[in-house]
Amino acid sequence: MTQRSYQALRYKGRHIFWKNNAIAEQNLGFWNSLFEKKPFAVLAGAPLSVFKNKPTSIDRSHINTRIIEVREFRNRINHNEPVCFVDGKKDFSYALDMHRKIMELLEWIDDDIPQSLAAIDKVMIVIEKHS
């Protein structure tokens, strides 16, 4: 757990630290660093165990690339950069592809996650409304 994550948990009034609290508080940069070659080797590949449902063909570099893509997508949104326009025209292909990749990544962690998010995941509804 990073010092920043520890402070965030304390700020939220959580005094009991469960492994799920610590993992949930990590940012995408932290996860990206776990899947870089050297840290991954030092940890003897242990970070892959988080993705227990991943296809056998998916390796460290694939997951790292996916995490980087998600982080870049999140950053574009946070910086108010367009994610649904190409050459000034509506184009939801990038947003739809990233939604698919995020849901797939979550499913590799736990196949119940996408179903659990269904009630609050409004991406498809919003895209259909604006198409």
C-alpha cells in the first residue's frame, strides 16, 4: 500500500485495513507499474493472479497495455478531451471500444463484476440517446 492510499483510507475514517481496501485504493499508475517488466519479475508474476479469469493467451504485456489504455482514456476524460468525436463528427467507436476493454478487464478479475455494474452502467443508454 502506498502512503497516499493509506492516508486516503484514514481520511475516509477506515481504521480496519482489509486487503480489498488497499487494492481498491490503488490508482491505475500503480497497477501499470506492477505489470512493468522489472517489478513483475521481482514479484515472480504474482500480479497475474488478480486476473484469475483471463484467457491463457493473455500475458503480462497484454494486461499492461490494457491498463495503459484505460489510464489514457480516463485522463482524456479528466482533461475534457473529446472521446466521442473524430474530425468534428460524432463517433462513439473509441468510447465503445474502451467500454468493452474495461468490462473485459473487470471480468478477468471477477466474472460477476460486469453484472454487478449493470444497474449503474449507463454507457450504452447515453450513446444510443446521442447517436
